[in-house]
Amino acid sequence: MQSSATSIQAYLDELPEERKSAISHLREIILNNLPEGFSETMNYGMIGYVVPLTMYPQGYLNDPKAPLPFVNIASQKHFIAFYHMGLVADKQLSEWFRNEYPKHCKTKLDMGKSCIRFKKPDQIPYNLIGELVTKMTPEQWIKFYETAKTTG
């Protein structure tokens, strides 16, 4: 489910109350822990954290109008989604996260390539998400992205 909201506040305002609180808290955790250089924006109908064009002018998929996406959060139909592109790009980071998750949650990890799904807002491991987003700088993400572009 993509939102047509053009601002983060408009996105939050359209959420049901139980999702609004969880998404707002997740957003706060991300903003408090994300390394300097990333920018918060709306992208792909979700709240996103990107490498801005001022830092990576080539843009995502060589589109000079599209900043390089890194993390997104969204309220989907049946779950809250947290997307972290670094989990796909960095096998060590993905392994670290998979090993840490059971230490923070009693529920089984529901994860695709970059998407972690939380069916119940009260099961989001906010501290773990906060630690996860500290582990990659914009410069490191650009290097992973550039490597993936040339080898993929």
C-alpha cells in the first residue's frame, strides 16, 4: 500500500491511531540514531531516509532526480514494514541482525531481502532498530550500492 501523502505529517495523519504511534516512535528512533548525512523524505509512498542528491548526484538507478534510498518505514495492510537496503548489500550486517533479533524479540523474525515485517506494533524491537541504523554511514552505503551496480 503506497500512500499519496506528500509530506511526512500528512502520511502520519492518515494512519490509524495504533499504527500512528508505532510509526512515529520508529521514526523518532531512526532520526535519533541515523548517521549524519542521510535525509528524511517521502519516497515510494513511504517515509524514507536517503542519501541526498547533494552527496550522490548520480541518483538512484542513474536518475539525477531520485535520491539513493537507504531505509523506509511504512504501514502496510497487515503489518508495519521496515526496509533497510544495507541488509541486502552487507552480508555481515544481515548476519549480525539475524543473530541479535532473538535477543530482543520472542517472535520469529519475518524478513524478506530488505523488509522486516511487524504484524503487531508492540513487537517492534525499537532499540535493535536504533542500533541497526547506526551501523552504516551514507559513504559506506554509496560504496555498497556502487559495488552492487558494477557486479549485478
